[in-house]
Amino acid sequence: MASILKRLHRATEFESADEVQEFEQKLEALIARGAVEKIPVGKPLDEVNPEIWIRDRKSGEVWRYQAPEFPLKGHFGKVEDP
């Protein structure tokens, strides 16, 4: 079963502030309707940039989101071993 999170943002990075705003609005809508939930972060990508982990309630997949601090483009991708 494919995760709804896979369709939320097809790239692993963000190119603009508008793209980030649209992504965050869609993510909050999914959280509000209970399709996904925030969970505690296990092993972060790095210790400097904060991230959140989101679990798809149907598929069980966990994805990480690091908001960009331009010129750093952030990250959105599946956690391989949560």
C-alpha cells in the first residue's frame, strides 16, 4: 500500500518558500483529519537541523520533514528504519 505521504511532496527538497507553505498546509490538513500523525523522532538525519516525523496511519510508513532554512533546501523523505 502506497503512503499518502509519498504523494504529498514528490521531491526530497524544497525550492521556494511558496512550495514550503503549500506543503505545510497540506500536511496540517492531513494531520487534522487524522490520516497521518506526528510521532517522536528516532534517529535524526543530523543533530543541527530539527525535524519532525510523520506516520501514515494506514500504511504505517514514517516520513521525516526538515524545514528549509534557505539556502539549505530542507528534506522530506521516507525513514527507512524507524
